[in-house]
Amino acid sequence: MDAVIRNNAQGDRRAVVLRPKAKQKGMVINMMKRRILALLLAVCAAVTLLTVPAGATAAADSGEVQTIRALGILVGDVNGNLNLEGSVTRAQFAKMLVNASSYKDSVGDGEGVSLFKDVKSDHWASQYIKIAVTQGWMVGYTNGTFRPSQSITLEQACTSVLRLLGYDSSKLAGSFPTAQLSKAASLGLRDQITLSRGGTMTRSDCVYLLYNALTAQNSEGKIYATTLGYTVTNGHVDYAAVVSANLSGPYVSSRRSLDLPFASTAAKVYRNGTLSSLSSVQEYDVYYYNAGMQTVWIYTDRAGGTISALTPSAAAPTAVTVGTTSYTIGTATAAYKLSSMGGFKVGDTALLLLGMNGEVVDVVNGSAADTIYYGVVSSIGTGKASGTNAAAVVNVTVGCTDGVAHTFSVSERSGFAVGSLVSVSMADGGTTIKALSPKTLSGTVDKAGTKLGNLTLAADVQILDTTNTGAWAKIYPSRLAGYTLNAADVRYYITNSDGQISYLLLDDVTGDTWSFYYMTTVPEKVDGSLQVSYAGLKDGKTTTLDANGKYFSIAGGGAGVQFNTDGTVKNMRQLRSVTLDSLSSVSAMGDGSTYTLDTGVQVYLRQRDSATLTMGYYQTALSSVNATDYKLTGWVNNFGSTAGGRVRIIIAEKK
């Protein structure tokens, strides 16, 4: 991306990408954006507790720096460098003050006014200086100048911040600058700043001064950051909330480019939660950015199919249902397009562009976005298209590689059945579903989960484990790490333009397509009829399973279950029991073999109820049991051709 740099001041510049503004303007972002926070919480937990020796230059990854940067108070140069050891001018400090106040969004793109003879209306900081002066935080000199390029001193900076907090000279005891410096010290504003009177402030000093101001009490006795809407806990500003509150978006990429208020060379980019680059941007990607952090988050989640409902009404919808899945409408643009005044209605084929929380950001024709889905047919039903004389349609639900079950409506079914692998493409005229011919592959997945045989797995590879009965599970490369796949394990794969595997569909390799129950009640087969129903424990709850009159030859204990779309049991298989001799947080050993524990392994204590004197099962934590004090029985899925064999259920009984 090309950009022009406007020289705002020494080392404090703003980059403007020269392209039209994105048409889709974002709505107000909720304070908690979970998908971004997953990337931030680990960082903030580490950086906010850092202790920096007094007088040291702030570390670029410290909690103070990252918070001040996320607020837009401190801005990097064209390369993203913060230049923490650089000096700060009075004009730059005026901008910092404004961005640390409730006036941060009051600065426009146009020219300001000329309040001082050395600050003309076209000066980059004229609007910031106007706000800082009119609010009484900063003052000019008696000769009518502001001296914007002069370095700001410790006492000037402290005085301005005290005024920002509501402490004017009338509330201080003593004369300038002794009173101001003393009050600043008593409030903790000078913590980690070793400058003496007359010393010139560095950008690092300003970080500490303004961060300390956020956590200090103002003249009304309130923590200043809380008056701006942020949370302060144990003397630290909630970094994740700051990032969310200062997030811009959602926007939709146009022509594979983004409209950003900073240079592309400085941008840190995350694509679906993985560190990436702007070269990965595709048409119709949804993106957000934090200008202060010069960070971009890109999301590629989409939902395609036939619109089956708009609720509560087509005139003003707040949710849209595609197939059988409902999505919340998250922007005015999407709401308009899906309303009776827009271009989409019930019965139309559409592609929903989803934001970070799964909300609908925009809607486009499937053909425009050039989207093809790959997956396994999980169910086929019939319905009617919209309209008075609507013809019958076939509703096909496909478990897709994006981990979502999408339902598509087609005029006729041809060449595929439940369990078939298919591709789904959308066009203005409707949806086309085609059966995929087998395309096998074999090789070992390396321990890093980045290669399969001689082929590299794309960074955004989508992997789906499937069965010929239509069951499916989205899995990740790490799940296959170290396993060797033979030709029978791979049903289909696709490589991208770089020769990397971008889609991989497997044949029940992991066993993750099954749900796992500890069966407490199983029927007896007498004269071909069921005498009792199936019941079992899953995640600590007793559930009755509707087999719809079908008999499955299993005993009690661990079992894998697959379901039809109506909730009835499609298939049920017995797990293999193993006496466990040792147990850790990730694996167990029994019968001379080592087994990996499922990440969601269910652990139950088998013990007698003191009131009823009957034996029962009570869910407990894995850390609560061991092989020394308990007799442990592991139930292992002996299906899943390659990466199966995981312990799915553990029964512990006191020795």
C-alpha cells in the first residue's frame, strides 16, 4: 500500500493511505470483544505487572507503554517506532493531553484556528493547542507566542496534567513550580520519572506521567481513568478494555486493500487470530484496527446459503436466518440490505460477512465474493421456496470446513447423498452443489503440524474430519501432529496457488466426530423390540438418548454416539476399557501403552450415596484423582483410524 506521511511534529507523524474511504462504516464496538481479547489477555497479564527501575526508559512492551499507545496518546513514526528516548515539544504534549482526555474525538480533519502568532491555523497541532489552552491545561507566553517547537519541561508537563485532573493553582499551597512539583509527587504522577526541575521531558517520561495520571485521583476524588470509562484494578488500567474501547470498525476490505490512518509498513496484522501481513488481505474481509497500536485484526468468517427468515420483521430485521442458523445483524449497512428496502429478501441466496463476534457486518451475493464451500452432507430435507406459487426445494445441510453447518436450498438433488463430500458454489441464480470425486493423499504430519508429507499446510488451512454417515468435526493441524495418514485416511484435499494444502477432508481419522457418553442404562433386545431406553452421562448430566426404536449392540460403560439432525441417535459404538496404572494432566498409561487424554476428558467418581446407599457417578476434576488412591478405568475410543485412541472418559473408584 502506498501512503503519504504528514509531518505532524518531530518523530510524531500520521500516515494516511490514499484511497477512498470504505463504504461500510462501523457501529459502536462493545467493550468486550472476545476474539481480540484472546490475543491480548496473555500479553496484558504479563506486561501490566512489570516493574521498571526508576529512571529507566520505558520498555516498548511494558504495560504502561502499551496502554498509552492503545489510547492513541503516544503514536509511533512511519515504521511504528515509538522513539521513547526522544524529546517532546509543547505542541506534541498538547496532543498527548487532548488524547488523554474526553476531548480526544473532538479534533477534526480540517485546519484549526490561530490563537498565537507562532501557531497558524494550518499548523498540524493548532486544534490540539486550541483545546489544551481553552480548557486551561496549557498557557501561552506574554508576548503572544506558544512556542510549539520548544521542548516541554518537567514542571510545565506536571502543571498541565494537574490542571487536566482539576488541580489549578488556587488549590495548591506554595508558588510555581515548587507547589506543582510537590503536588505531582504526592499524587504519584512523578513515579518512575527522575527528572529534576527544568529537565526536559522524553517520550518515555510522558508515558509514565500520563499513565500515572490515569491511575491517580482527580480533584473530585475519582480515579481519572474511570471518568473516561475505563477500569482500574490494583493501580493498573484494564488494558484489554482500553484496546476494545479504542477499536475502529468493522469495515469491509475493497479490492484487497484496507483504509488505514497509519502507514502499512508499521502495521501489525492478525488474520483470524494468527500473526499475518497485509498481503493476506482478500476482497470482502472484515477488519478492525486500533490506530494508536497500529494494529489490524482481520476476520474471514462467512455464512452462505438461502435466507429462510428475517426477524422480527422484514421491515426492520435484527437477525437473519440462513438455512437453519440465525445470525445477529450487527451494522446499519447489513440491516438496510436485509430490510424490505434493501436488495435481499427471504428465498435469496446470500453470503453474510461476519465480524469478530459472529455478527453480520455486510451482505453480498455469493457469486460476487467468489466463495466455495467444501464439506460433507449431513442431512437432506425438503421445503418450499418463497412466493405464492413456490415450488418445492431440497434443503441440504453441509458440515463445512469452516466448522459451521450451512444449509443450502437447491431445486433438485443430483449426485450426492448423506455422507457425500461436496462443493457448494453460489451465484445470483442460486446454489450449485456438486459431489467431489475422491482425491487421496498419504504422508506423516510433522510434529509442528505444518507439513503433511512433502506438502506444506497453509497458515489458514481448514481441516474437517468426516464419516460416510455425515458426521463431522472441525480439527486443527496440531491435532494431527506426529501421525501418519495413509491414502484411506484422506478423502479429499485442495492446494492453493502456492502449492500449500488449503482444505483437507479426512475419513474418521480422529474419532472427534463422535460424542462420548458413559452409559448407565442400556436396553435388552427381546423378540426384536426394545424394553427400555438408553441413558448416559455426558459432562456430568444424565441424558436419555432417543434411538427411535433402533437397537445398538453395546453394554454399559463408555460409548461413542452420533446423532441425526433431529436429535435421534444415528450410530452408537462401544469404547474400549483400559485399567490405568498412571495418570498425568495430558496422558495416561495402562496395559503397557500410553494414551493421550482428550482435551475434554470426562472424569467421574464412582461411590455409594450415603442417603440411598446406591452406587452413583459424580463428575469431578482430573486433578482430583490419581492412580495411587483410586482404581482408574479409562474408556478409549478404538475408532478413528489414525489419531484416535484417546481416553475420553475416566471412572475413578476409591481403593
